[in-house]
Amino acid sequence: MANAPLMPKATAVWLVDNTALSFDQIAAFCKLHPLEVKAIADGEAAQGIKGLDPVLTGQLTREEIEKAQNNPTYRLKVQESSVRVPEQKRKGPRYTPVSRRQDRPNAILWLVKNHPELLDAQIMRLVGTTKPTIEAIRERTHWNSANLVAADPVTLGLCSQIELDMEVEKAAKNKPQQPEGEGPLPDTLAPVEETTTEEAMAAAFAKPAPKSQPEEEVYDADAVFAKLNAMKSDHDEDEEGDNR
């Protein structure tokens, strides 16, 4: 209730018992009906309720009460407390206005593309969605996947830049790091120092040596004919021996 004291009926009981304020003044301050305040004064209502001193709770000052007692038309004003009650953490998904709900799939697509390190629970906190919706958009099985356009959730007004930065930073801290001593990945480029030396440059631009061709055997025509004649003579001698 706006600008109402804590425990209005208990406060009204104390004001009735300890001040000369009118019923209308007490009713206006405690947000009650004047007849209800009159019933409290007559003992017909709020029986068994212990009065709550608004001065001790910091909701009124003695000067404010005296000012109202001296002027029946004056209305008491609740004093703002210097103690700020911490806001209770929100449970469940973030509430998104109806006018913004059609933008959530586009925001989810943007988060999945630009910050894949974010967990589903973090995306749910940022844009107020559900895990099945995130999975559908990530796997392109969402009913409207063909028409989705990635859009920054901050620009869409679904979350603040501070909230987004905090979730991204948290995800980066929770991301497993590469063990020490482990070599670079296969597709990692070599350091500049190793690729700009004279030996490396010469090796990179050197032309490959031509493949060696097998040497062709050179034949002597006279030697070939002499060998053939010798073979023929041996063959003729064998035939003459057989005829004998």
C-alpha cells in the first residue's frame, strides 16, 4: 500500500491510545476508514492487537504528531526510512512484457551466436525464456527458425548491459582452461619469430628439385649383331651333331 505505515491497525491502536489526533487524521495516515478507527477507539475492533509506536519505527516524529494535533485539517506524512531493505532476489524466469515477448527468440539467437559460452540458465535469466525454447533455437527446430533475426537483447530492452556483462564474465570464469604444458592446437599458427628467419624464408620459397629420371640403357648395335651371330652358329652346330 503506497505511503502506508507498517502494520496499519497496530499503528492506529497506538495513535488512538497515545495521541489527541482525530479519527480522520489517523484514518488518513493508516489508510483505514474513519469508522474503523472509531471502532478501534470504542474497543469494537482490533481487540488483542498491541499498539505499534510509529516514532520508534521511524515512521513519524514527535514534531509531526504535535503539528497534526494543533491543526485538525493537517494530514500526517510517513517519514522515509534511512534503512533500505535489500530487494529480494527474483525466483523463476524474468517477467517480460507482452509487447516484448515476440522479440525473445531473436534475442536468444543473438546470445547463442555471440556468446556460446553462456549456459541455458544464464540465458533464461537474461531474457526470461525456457530451456526447451533455447534448445529449439540452437538446433534450428524452432517453429519460426526461418524468420528469426539475431538481435541484441539490450537493444530490445529485455535486459540491461550490466546484466549481460555480468553473465558473460561469470561464464568466462567458469569455462575450463587449457592445462599447463599442453602444446598448441594443430591449427595454431607458429610464432612470428619462427616463420621470419632466413632459413624459414629460404625453405618456404625454394623450388622443389626435379625428380630424377631413370637413366636409359645405351645399346651397341655391333655387339648385338655379333651376339646374335654367335647364337646362330651354336644352333647350327647342334643341328649338325644331331644329323650325324
